[in-house]
Amino acid sequence: MPDQQATERGASIDRERLARLIDRERATYAGRHPASRAAFAAAGRNLLGGVPMTWMRMWPGGFPLYLASAHGARLTDIDGHELIDFCLGDTGAMAGHSPAPVQAAVARQYAVVGGASTMLPTQDAAWVAADLTRRFGPTHWSFTLTATDANRWAIRLARQLTRRPKILVFSYCYHGSVDESFIVLGPDGPQSRPGNVGAPVDPSETTRVVEFNDLAALERELAAGDVAVVLMEPALTNIGIVLPEPGYLDAVRELTRAAGTLLINDETHTFSAGPGGCTRAWNLDPDIVTIGKSIAGGIPAGAFGLAADLADRILHDESADIEDTGGVGGTLAGNALSVAAMRATLERVLTDAAFTTMISLADRYTAGVRGVIETRALPWNIVQLGARAEYRFCPQPPRTGGESDAAADLQLDEYLHLYTVNRGVLMTPFHNMALMCPATAEADVDTHTQIFGAAADELLRQL
Ligand SMILES: Cc1ncc(COP(=O)(O)O)c(C=O)c1O
């Protein structure tokens, strides 16, 4: 029984040995990166927390690597180490770093044509909207600078259209810094997600929450009749990858329709499933699609798309001010530079053909990691979603966000991150996600498999 064997081996991971290995890897990390360490130490005077954005403090090793340059699937730190990048800006660089067509489009718009922020539309915008319709289905698109804003504005429109006050999300989802989404199912029911900073109101006032893959709970919560919209990733990707069970997403669509509740597919990460994300790959029919991060090749941009009937209703809703100060807006949203970058990325980089290559690389990555897990009988699993894959420290893939949260292991996370980065491979921090871009090579994948295998062997070596 491989599972039982695996569980026994898992139980035998020696935590003291793991702690010693982490100490060794921390020392190696500090020794290899004196310039990054010094830059971080010097930055505390005027940067909040010593970093441009506070989550950058969370990189394992006590300080982040400082970037010198990044091209394709590689980046170089200021100590001169070249890294194979499977983090890819946690999807912001799914097109690869600075792909040539985006470089050209950005340089052209900013330096040759001129004008990044003029409050005037450019003709690229309609091209991008048509391509997003081709990929994802919704017919009418609007632009933002981030996926967070795409979600925030989509939620506002949904509340306006339905005249209902609440939204529904899934426990341990992440949709950016959207106030309503910081809620989890605790042992006593819904509660504010631990660490929720300065919440405007208790999120249980604005939001219902259920576990992913739990249809009975969804049906029960929708029955209250106060949910404007369900905001979901078709597969959870921010608490490991939690895939929908067969028939689940179709049932979600039926239940939401029956309840008069709208459905948003947040494709920001699940875009990895193919050129039109999970929505197209799995033939889904949401009312609204939101997306951000990767669609402009790393230049800030996001978008939300509405089904035709919703677009018509919101444009003719006389009580909705969607043009002036009604709560949906952003001076720089849809700016000429972002839109030019989106067009270049969608037209020339994240093409249908590119996804075929990226997904076959992720197949290879997943097979390699699975081989290491199985040959060492580790009680871990790996889940793939198109061009992305993530391993998790439990024998079977979790069915819910709560189950996946319970499998978190911060010590193993830190060990594996430091082990790989010290040997030239950068993984996504805060979880064990790897993403392929068009510039990733099979040899990059094989290098990771070899290093991952060596990390597992050192972990299991008898004292
Ligand atoms: C599914 C999903 N939606 C939205 C966001 C928010 O993206 P951003 O922080 O770029 O606004 C994230 C960020 O990780 C995400 O994973």
C-alpha cells in the first residue's frame, strides 16, 4: 500500500534534522548574497519595513534577493547569480520577463508615439477587448491596473445590478486585497481571516463563505437570497491548487442561476489552464470574468468583462454613476501604455501556440516532481493546472481550502525554497508553485527535478 508506506515515511521526517538543514541553507543563503543582504540592511531608513512592498519581507532567508536583471525565464541578482525563474512574479511574468514584442510596444508607445497617461483612448483597447472576448467569452470589457481592482469593480457592478448586499467566496480564497474576501470558515463558522488589517467592517457583514467543492453549503448560503455575486477561481490556486470535482462547476452555475446570483470567474492565476483560462478550457459560462497580472507582460494592467445583457443593464441603469464619482474608477486605468502592452502580450506572446509549449513543460515538471515523491515514498502530492503546478505536503490532493491549509508546513516550505534558490532555481515564495513561461526550457525543468530530488534525499538521509 504506497499511501500507508508514504504516511509512515512522512511521519519519520526528523524535525530536528530539518531544522539543522534549514540553518545550513540560511547560512549558505546569507553567504552567497552579501550585496542583497547589505542593500536590505541599508533600505530600512525610509522604506516601510525596508522593502518597496511589505510582503517582500516574507521571502525565506531573512532578506529578499535584489534584482539586477531579468529576461525570459531567467533573472540575475545583484550578487551576480543567475536563477531559473519558476516564480515568474507569482504570475505577473507568465509571459516571461520583458518579452521582445512587449519591449517594442512599450518603447514605441512611451518614447516614439509618446503619452502614457492622457485620459484619451487608443485604438489598441478595442483590439484587446475583442481578443479577451475570443478567449474568455464575456462581450464587454473595461480595464484596471490590477486584478484586485478588477474584482473590486466587478463586485460593485454586481451589487448594483442585483440590488443585493452580499457576496460569497470560498474559504482560503485569495482575490487580491478586496475587503469583502478576507473571511474563512473557522471551527465556529465564518470569521475574519487572521491578520486582516484595519477591516472596514466585520467581513461576515458583507460576505458569505463556504468550502470549495461543497455544493450543499453553497445551496444553503445562496438560499438566503441576499448574495449578489459568487466570486471564485474555477480552481483555488492560492492555498495550493484545489481542483473542482467532476460536475462541481456546472452545479455552481446552476445553483447561482437558480438563486438569481451572478458568477465571477477570477482567471488571474487560472489563466495558466490555456489561452482562455479555465473558462474556455472547461467550457464555463460565468457572467463576469476578471483578470490581471500577466496580460500586459509585467506592465500593470487588469480587466473585467461583462456578459452582453449585464453590460446593457449597467449602461442603462440611471441610478448607477459608472462614469464620474460612483465608486468605479481609476485615473490611470486603461492608459495607453498598459493597453499597448496588453495587445503585444496577447497578440504576440501568450498565444494559443505558446500555451501548448508551456503546458507540455508543466507536464514534464509535474512528472519529474511526482517521480521524486513516489520513489522516495514521500507523503506529498503535486497538482497541475495547465502551465502551473504545485506540490503540497499531504498524500492526496486536498478537496477544500480548509484541508489544504491544514497541510501547510512552513518548515518544509522554507527548506525547499532555500535549497533550490541556493542552487540556482527560484520558486514562488509563500507556497510551492512553479509556473512555465514561453521561454522556459526542458533543461530548466530537469534542473529543478534533480535539485528537488537531492533536497528530498538530504531530508530523508539516515543520521
Ligand atoms: C486569483 C487572484 N486574483 C486577484 C489577485 C490580485 O492580484 P493583484 O495583487 O495583482 O491585484 C491575485 C493575487 O495573487 C490572485 O491570485
